[in-house]
Amino acid sequence: MALEINDSNFEELVLKSTKPVLIDFWAEWCGPCRMVGPVVDELAKEYEGRAVIGKINVDHNPKVSMDFGIMSIPALLFFKDGKVVDKQVGAVPKHILVKKLDAQL
């Protein structure tokens, strides 16, 4: 299961992480987000110990969403050393996310 990231733990879990991080910005009312959500949870299991995989509900965590200019969801941001190194907006097949995540390992 992906980590629940929020405005208060974002810096500690994402920006200070020594591992690559994939964050899924989503909302309950977003249809494409519901398609991507299970894929993100699968990735969390598959990359356990090698990467941090988390989700941020944009409705409950407006600060982080605004800080990173999230305008459309799902938006998946890839972080390395506290910086955004890649981004994917919209629902995509799992292999696309795997390729982007593997590039950060």
C-alpha cells in the first residue's frame, strides 16, 4: 500500500528521502485517479525498500498541491534528492510508470 503523504509529513517523507520518490496527486472524485490508484499501490509493494511510493489527496492537502503547481490530476511526480526529476499527468499504463521510476534507481 502506498504511503499517505500530507502537507505536514511531505518534507520529511519526500524532500528528505535518500531514495527515489513517486507521489500520486489524486482526489476521490477523479475517475482517472481511481484507475491509477491500484497501480500505484502495486508499485509500492514491488519497490518496497528501493523507493518511496506515496499518495497525496489534493482536496485535503492544498499546500503541497499548490507548491508544485498541480492543475490536473492524476499527476505523478518523481523526486530524487528532494527535486522533481520527472512528471506524468493523466492515467497511463503501469509500464510507463515503471520505466520512469527505474530511471531514478
